[in-house]
Amino acid sequence: MEDLGLKIFGAILTTIMAFAVGMTYGGIVRKLTARVQNRFGPPFYQNFLDLVKLQSKKTNVAHGFMGHTAPVWIMVASITVLMFIPILNGNLWFPNLSFHGDLIFILYMMVFGSLGMALGAGQTGNPNSAIGVTRGLSMMVGFEIPFVLALVALMVQYHTTSIQDLMQIQHESGTWLIFSNPFAFLAALFASLGMFRYSPFDIVGAPAELASGPMSEFGGKYLGTMMSGGSIFAFIKLTLYVDLFLGGAGNPDHTGIWATLAGIGVLLIKTFTLYMVPVFYGWVSPRYRTEQAIRYFWGWPTALGIIGLIWAVY
Amino acid sequence: MTDLIKEQKLLENVTNPFKIKGRVIRNRRVEVFCDKETVSSVLLYAKTQLGYIHLAHMTCIDWIDENKFELIYTIWSPVEKVHLFVKTKIDRENPVMENIDKIWDQANTYEREMREMFGIEFPGLIGEHDFALEDWDEMPPMRKDFDTHQYAEQTYYNRPGREDAKDVRETLVERSGTEVPDFAKKYSRER
Amino acid sequence: MINDKDSQKIVDYIQNFSRKHSLFVMAYGTGCGAIEIPATMTSRYDAERFGIRGAATPRQADVLLITGYLATKTLKRVIRVYEQMQEPKYVIGFGSCTINGGMYYDSYNTINALEQYIPVDVYINGCMPRPESVISGFIKLQELIQQGKADNGKRYRENLEWYRANQKKIIKNWKMPDYNW
Amino acid sequence: MIREKETTLYLGPQHPGITGNMMIKLKVQGDTVVSATTHVGYLHRAFEKLIERRNWLNAFTLLCRFCVPEPDPMELTYARAVEELDNREVPERAKYIRVIVMELARLQSFLLWYAGQAGSGGLYTMGQWSVGDRNYVLDLFEDLTGGRIYHMYIWPGGVRRDLPDGWTDKVLKTMDYLENRQKDYNQLMFDNTVFQKRAKGVGIIPKDKAVEWGVVGPPLRGTGIKSDVRIDEPYEIYDKLDFVVPTFEGGDIWARAMVRQEEFRQSISIIRQAIEKMPKGEYYNKVPNPMKWIVPEGQAWAKTESVRGEIGFYVASNGTNKPYRVHAKGAAYTHGVTVLEKVLPGQNIADVSFIMNSLGVCPPEIER
């Protein structure tokens, strides 16, 4: 029983941390973007202020059941996936419901939130939302292929479908998977550009084209919930990448408080570095058209994924 | 003004076939006056035969004293680099003018605007009736006898203290209770 | 023990603080004042450091900037946009034209006083107002929000009939959904 | 191909992708535009009616507000039309000052266009940089005229005031700065592969139809036709200056962007030449009493080259102290309505605002 209590406490802690880190990263990116654009920029906690404001707005608009629950779907999907991602390697404070095959499970669950969003946006009846959803789904078709190829390459290479096992392998062998299968990493990295929806792949909610796409009809609390769900999701994606390719963080042999904190520190450094890749790319790129974006993903990233797969087999 | 050769030539080319009057205004400016019926044929002739392929401008002037609308078509040749003004006057009561958007598509926009602002009818004109205005049921507003100030006063809320086209200095004098300084008197309206 | 009044005070303070520092401005250039908005938002004046940023749709926006004159045709759309915005919402009248008609006081197609048709929190005068004055207008709005005086939506709801009568006087063909959200 | 259902998409009037305040009603199949209808009039202020109630000179306060991104060509065009009616000579120095002001206006408008073109394509960094730099040009205007956006500086018979001391040095300094910045802009925008992919082959205006459609200015030069009011009908001192009117084949967004990029450089060079050659002397051929100034009866048409293309003013006088009729035709009058309606069908929705920006559609100019 003690164990269960600890796990629940750990789960809550994980969620809070994911939320805080995701939001802060968003704020830091806004600040950095401003500096690149010769501006002073908002404070790094701006996203929290935005969130409090959005949650304290009144909402007197009804768009039906799916419209109401769409943000909740995103939130639920984010937290569910978060529970299956090992934050620190073998640490009791950050439990995970890891099981054999969770990598495949996560692949499906990551789409769940977008699906809820799509249904919700569809019910609002705004044509911009509908077009935005179509674009989002097409984009997903684009970047999922290199992403899945990369993950399959890892699964084939190490004969496991468990993230925890992959982390353990990296810990024991001492090399990160980025070095043992660089092609898979590159394919996944390109896919991550699409996942984070920075330029040039911000075609889902492109302001100049579709107002704000699927979110057009969602304001106030809905937008706030979506924002926090999205922040958690950003943290999930980053942590997954770090777990799979960059050796994860934390040491299963040391689980004391200081070791845990050090592990979190390592995790933050790694995730932030990874986060900068799509952000840097976004600063200097205009937006692709949908078909150009898909062609982009089906070009080099997919080729790299296939090479990674071949590399893994031999 | 010795080198108005191409302008003179253009004037002859346009006036002779249609037996209409015209004159060379100055360098690069030629105007012809014709009937309402001949306008479209003059324009078509200038476009297809003389190379005046660019419709630069179309406008309408309300000569209320004569009870006429004057329509002015400005066309331009990229080769000759001369403006040709084709001017015509139509009746102010029940004004109807030939639609020329078959010759130039963009004439459609000008004509829609004129239909709305002056109430000139162009038979066969495609396009919604509302161009700039919406649900307008008064007199076409660009006509001279439409008093926009009066309309605005009746329709919109006027904040007190905002008078019509008043001299700024007078208002200042009223508010501050001082005299208009001498240097400013030079440009007053009374003089 | 904290009593209810005090805790409400704390909640209000936090709410007002975040509202004040996070103003999403409706991206709707209703008039020529829109030309100074890019300048206000970009590098020299950088309104984002006060938490002011653009929002693409009325649902997400907090502040409606009426940038200059309002033609009656736009007024209809502005009312639609305004009513779609969620409370708390704020309106800033931007430029002389929103105050007394400015130089278009005698035009048959522009309204002369904005607050007759929708409630206004802050007016910024000038034609054009410089980016500095735009920012000072925003700061004035922030002060009002902090003091809890910016109750634009409430004023509109309470005086809806008066505003409706004024609006209908100008918009001849009233085909709009009622204010029920 | 499966026939998809047609959806009606209202782009605007409240839409971040629309330049200014207008509405395009799009019929779309999937992502492709089938037909487009523009609706304007959201900015109709009845300028022309109001000018009939103003004095000849009072009209200037209204005139410069015709098109917000670039108010000076309006003043110059009207001033030239009135000068033609009044037979008023303009001193040589005023002509040079006018040219400098015009080219500065062109520069600031180009910088705004950079922001619009890049911003509608999702490249926000560019917009932040160029609008920030635009402030430097506006500072020069502020020194010269007292206004950031609206100047009311060019008057019939010259300009309102002489150049302040040391102003030309400031101008030259700013020109050097902008020339340096041009490299950054090129790296960020024009050399950008993604931008090129977006811009090439999109929104094509056919060369053989361009003049007939009423396309003017950079879009026309982007089809390869050399047409510019500054050389076709030289005004002020443009015939004494040495500059190139760039043309570019293709007629797509890319061609228009390249034309503008080159024109930006030409404007800087024109300003430098004008400052170098500027004579000393009078700057204003004074109008007697501006309040009661009577302009002789007649009609005049004047046109100037603005950033978006030619701007024409038709001014009619009946010999009183008020204009009888002033009609303005800006480039957007054709670009924003008929040309846009013709170019948009067959394009992707993603490109609508991209095309709109590249045509330089300025709604206040359409409905006035």
C-alpha cells in the first residue's frame, strides 16, 4: 500500500513538473525569439500569466459536447502519455506504468489528443477549424512516417519495445543510441520539427491563412486548458526523445534526493537543447504549404529512417 | 510647344473616323468630346487600332448647374506614352450609360462605384449592387445636391464642441479669451 | 484564519494582475490607425514586454482596438466581433476619429462617437497617435484593470437596450443574431 | 480526382491575413480556391465628398490619409494637378526635396511590405526587423515635417518648409544603414529556400494580359514589361537622375519580390544623387492667402509612381476656393478587385494572403 501511495504522489509530482517545465520552456522561447527579433520580449513567466488570465475568463459559448470536451481530451491524452514515459531512469519518485510494448502504445496515444481536438474543432462549425484539422491530419501523415521508421529501427536493433529497456541498455553500454543509430535519430529529429509546429511547419494554425486554425472558436478556459495540455505534451515529446536517443537521465543505482535532483538537472539540459532545434529552425523559415511540408517529410527524413532501419537490421 | 507631333497625329486619328471634336491640351494630354453613343466605339477603336490598351482611370463629374453628368475615360498607350481623355456628357435625370466592361474588365469596378455614388445605370453590369456602401437608401451620395454634413448631423451623435470647419484660431480665442495675434491675422478668412 | 473577504481580495488581486499583464489584442485593423500597430508591436516599441500580443480570433481576444474612423459597414462587423469576445473584454478607442469624428466629422459614412455604440474603456487621442501614446493608452488600461474599474462587458450587458437602439439607428438592415452568449 | 465539396470561406474583414480591412469571399475545394469575390467598402470615408467641402489647401489633411502605408505620393499627385490648373511654377530646390521625400516614402513603404510579405508567409523575424528599421526612416520624416506617418509637407508651389540643418547628413547616414541591412534581409528572406519555394510559380499574372487588366507598378514590372511613371512621364527631376527601372520575367510572387528588392536599392541611390545635386534657393512659390486661394477653372490629370504602382488624380475646378471634384485612382483600385479576382482561382488557400501582399492591395485606396 505504501508503494501505491508513493506512486500516486509521484504521478502528481510528475504532472506538475511536466506542466511547469513545458510552460517555462514556452516562456523562454518567447523571450529568446524576441531577442532574435531585436526586441526586449516578455518575461519568462509570461505564459503562466496568460494561463491564469485565460482560466479566469468567462465563457458563455456552447459548441456542443465535443466542443466542450476537446481541451479535456488533449489534457487527458497528455497526462496519460506522460504516465507511460520514464522521466528518470529507474527512479521511484517518477514512476511509470512501463510495460513491454509501451513504445507502440505511446505511438497510438500521442495521436489521441489530436483526434479529440479534431472532433472538437469539427463541431464548432468554423470553416477555418475544419481546414485546420484537415491540414493537421495531413501533416501527421507526413511526419509520422519518419518517426515510426526511426522507432521501428530502434525496436529492431535492440529487440525490445520497452522504453525502460532501451534506457537501461544505454545506461549499461555507456553509449547513447544517437551514436549507435544516428540515422534513426536524424529521421526522428526531422519528424520532431513537424511535431512542434514551429515554422516552417506551423501550417495547422497559420494566422495569416486560417486565423488560428482548429483553435479559432476556443477561447478563455478552453484555450487555457489546451495551452497547458500542449505544454505537457511538448515536455513529453522532448523527454521521449531524450530517453530514446540521448541516454535518458538519472541513474538507477542512485535514487537519493540529490541524485534525483541531479537527474532532473541533466534532463532539463538535454530537453532544452533538443527543444532549440525546431525553435532555431522556426526563426528563419517561412511557412511551407501543406503539400510541400508532406513532400519534405517523405523526402530525406523518410530516406534516413529507411537507412536507419537497414542499419539496425545489419 | 513645337513638338506636339504625336499628340496632333493622335487627335487626327481619333477625331477623323468619328467626326468628333477634340483638342491637344498639352504634352502627352489629348482630349476628345463625343456623344454618349460613340464613347464605346471610340474606346474600342483606340484600344484595338491605336494601341491605347491601358484604362488608366474613369471618373464622373456632377455638373449640377448644367444638369449633366460628365464621364471621363482616361486611356494610355504604353508605346506612345500619351493620355487620351474621352469625355462625354449625359443627362442627369435617369442617367444611363453604356457598359464597357467587355472592353476592359476593370471598368466593372469603376462602373459599380459610379452606379452607387452617382446613380448612373449601366445596363448589363455584373456585380453586387453594394460596392462601398451597405444598405444605402438615400440619394446617391456623390451627387452635388446631397449634403453630407447635414446627413451626418442628423444621423450620428455629434459631440458638443465640435463645430463645422471652423477656424482653429477662433476656437482658441474663444477658449482662452485672448486676441488673435497680428501675425496670424494675415490668413484669416474674413479678409 | 482567512475570512472570505480577504481570500476574495487575494484572488481578485491575482486575477487582475494576470489580466493586466496578458492582453490579447484583436487583430482587426478597422481604420488607418492600424498602420501604427505593427510599429507598436515590433522592435523599437515592443508592446510584448507588457504582455500585449495579437490574437487572431475574437474568442481568444481581450482587447478590441478600434483604430480610427469606423465606417457604418465596419461598425456592423465590429459589433459582431465585440459580441463574440468573451468577458472580461476591453475596448480602446484609437485616434481622434473615435472621439468626435476627427476630420471625418461631416462624412455620411463614418460614426462620430464610438461610445454611443459600444462601451469604451480608454481613448487615445491624436491622428495618428504615436506608438508611445498607444503604449501609454495600454498602460492606462492596465491601471484600470488593476483597480477593477474596467467593466466593459458588464456595462454593455446592463445598457444593452440603449446601445442596441443606437446601433439600429445606423445599421439599417439589422440581420444579426441576438446577444445571447 | 475525387470531386470535393465546395466550402465558402470568408476571408475577412476581421482576419489576420488580410492587408487592411476588406473581405474576400472564397469558394474552396479542399485547399484550392475555385472562385474569389472581393467585397470592399469597410473603409469608405467619402473623401471625395469631403474634399468638395474643404479649401484647396485644407484638402491636404484628407488627401494624405487616402492610403495609409504611403501618404506622400497622394499629396504630390494632387499638388501637381493643382499646379497644372493654376500654372504655378515650382522652384528647382523644391523639386529635389520632393523627390527625396517621395523616395523616402517609398523606402518606408518597402520596409512595411517586407513585413507584410514575410509575415503572411510565416517569417515573423523579417517583419520585426524591417518594421523596426522603418522607424529610422520615419524619424527623418519627423525631423522634416513634424509627423511620423502623415506629413502634409508637399504643397502646390513647392514644399512647406526648407530642410532643417544637418538633415541631409542624417539621411545619408540612414541610407548607409539601410544598405547594410539589405544584406541581412536578403539572407533571411530572398536567399531562403523555403521562401523561394513558396513564391516561385504562384499568383502568376500573364504578360500579354497584364496591361489590359490594369496591372501597374511592381507587379507589371514583374511580368517583364518596363513601365514606370518616373520614366514614361517624368515628373519633378526624375529625368535628370540616373536610375534603373528593374524588370523581371515570370509574373509570379517571386518576380515581384525581386523587382521590389532591386527598387529598394535604386531608391537609396536616387536619394543620394538628389542630395548631391540639390541646388540652393527658394523652396516655395507662395500661394497668396491659402484660405481664399482661388484656382482657375479647368480639369487636370496628374499621375505619380508610388510603391504599389501609378496613382492618378483627376481634379476639376469651377473657379472657386474649393475643389469641384477630386477623384483618385490608386494602384490597388484594380489590383485589389479585378486582378485579385482573376489571379486567385486555382491557387492554394495558403497563398491567398501571400498573393494579396505581393500585389500591394491597400483597401483604403480602393474605396476611399
